Amino acid sequence: MNKIVRKENQVSKSNDPGKQPSSQLGTEEYALVAAQEAFIVRSQILIYDLLSDRGMTHADLATRLGVSEARVSQMFGDAAKNLTMRTIAKIMHVLGETAVLTTRSAEGAALANARTAEIAAAEMPVEFWQEMKVVPLRQGARKAGTRGLRLPDDLSTIRFDADNDDYADFEMAA
Amino acid sequence: MPLKEDVKPKAILLSRDALPDGYSLREPTGGRYEIAAGDGLWKEFKDDVNAEARTRIETTMEEYRSRGPRFPPSLFEFEGHHEGQGLKVRMEAFKGWGVRLYGFCATVAGLSTFIVTGSDFKKKTVKAKARALRAAGAEAVRIRKLLG
């Protein structure tokens, strides 16, 4: 019974869209293949960059992961064998990083927020910044170390990142 | 990736002016690096190569345009030097699922450009692969000579 189930789940080479010439695939079918390959390639490049930055080889990574060098090489191959979510998390951990999965739209939103704050900061009159230099800590701030101030007119709130003096974000009054 | 409207015309102009006949910049971004290839080879790559090989190489190329030639050897690899007509050209290849796009890097009208000069679209014997690389190397020398 198990053997039959496995056979049904197998994708034969002739039916696998990835093995078909691009010109024989529909737009969505091709996009689906592209999404998978692009994600794998970018994951491999990220791991490669982390190793390069640390002056590490495949052998070093293999030692830290407790696997053979051949298994590490497979992770960089076309099929990216063994490059599972669990393995990616392990690799990041042994390299002193934390794996985070994100999306282009989430990245775009974060960039847009940062840009909005940057523009708002650039448009503030000089007197405003002079004023802000003496902002006291707000009692009852939601996040430890966060300073805030209620402002009149079109700005309602300004928040400063306690860990980064260059960062502030703004909320406009409704 | 959508092209930046302000840089696309400039890149196309550069390719028309500076690249040899039949070669064009492919999906130029106006970034630090560009990729050029012959019309016939590029069409064959787009149409005939299997989808996973094509997308794997295209993703590597997209990264190449912003970061340059720093990749794991499974994606982009040095393939030795090709000598001819008193020139020595450093050959490299974009790789994916047995497909190779051979070429070399040159400065074309101020743009650091990887010029694809040959290909190996099917898994072949070692000898056939060597022949494909030699042909790509000879074309690379010809292009290098034309570029001056």
C-alpha cells in the first residue's frame, strides 16, 4: 500500500514543469518554477556570503553542523539537497545569525516607513530639532527606553529609538 | 525586476554604440554590472533551455548585476583562460542544472559587462563540453579584439 502511495506522489521527469523548455510552459507555470529556483539560489548566495565574510570553508561549516563536507556541497548544488528549513535555521545558528523569513512586500513596507520618517525629519524646521534636544523621558512609555512627546499641529507623535540616535519615526495627526 | 525608466535608454544606447553587431545588453538595470549576449544564443536560452535551469541562471544574473562576480562555484565559476590572437581572456560561466553560459567580463563604454560568448545547453560528454568552452573562448577573443 505504501509503495503505491509513493508512486502516485512521484513526479516523473516528463511531467515536471521544471524539466520542460520554458517556451512550452504557461506564464503561471513558469512563474511557479522561477519562484522556487530564485528562492533556492538566493538562500545559497546568502549562506555563501556569510561563510565568505567569516573566512570559512565548506569544511568549517560541515564541522560546526556535525555533517560531512559532501553534505554541505550538496546544499550548494542545483537540487539543493538537504537545504531544508531546519538546515537553514541550523546553519544560521552555527554562524551566529538568526534566520528570518520575509517577503519582498514586507521589505518594501519597512523601507517605505523608514523613508517616510526620513522625509519627515528632513522637512522639520531647525527650531524643531533644537526643541527636541530637550525632550524628557515620557512616563509610562510602552517600550522600555522609548522616549515620546505629544505635539500640536500636524505632528501627533515622535518616537526615538533608544538604541539608535539616528532613528526616529513620526505619526501625522488625523 | 522592472527596469528603471531613467537608465534603460542610456544602457540601450551604450549597447548599440559599443557592443559588436548582434550583441545587446540583456535586461539592463543601470547598475554597476551588465550582461550582454548575442541575439540567437539569448533566444535559444529563453526558449529551449528547461525552466529550472533558465530561472536558476537568470536569478544568478539578476544578482550579478548588483553585486558582481561573487558567487558559490555551483552558480558562477572561473573556467580557465583562453589564448588567441596575442590575447588572453579569462573565461567564466553562469551555471545551472547542467546548462552553462560561457563568457568574459569587459568594460564596455564605462559599464562593467559580462559578455556571453558561448553556451552548453545539454549535458554532454567531457570532450563536447571542452569543445563548447573552446568555441566560446575563441569568440571571446574575437570580441575582445573588436572592443580594443
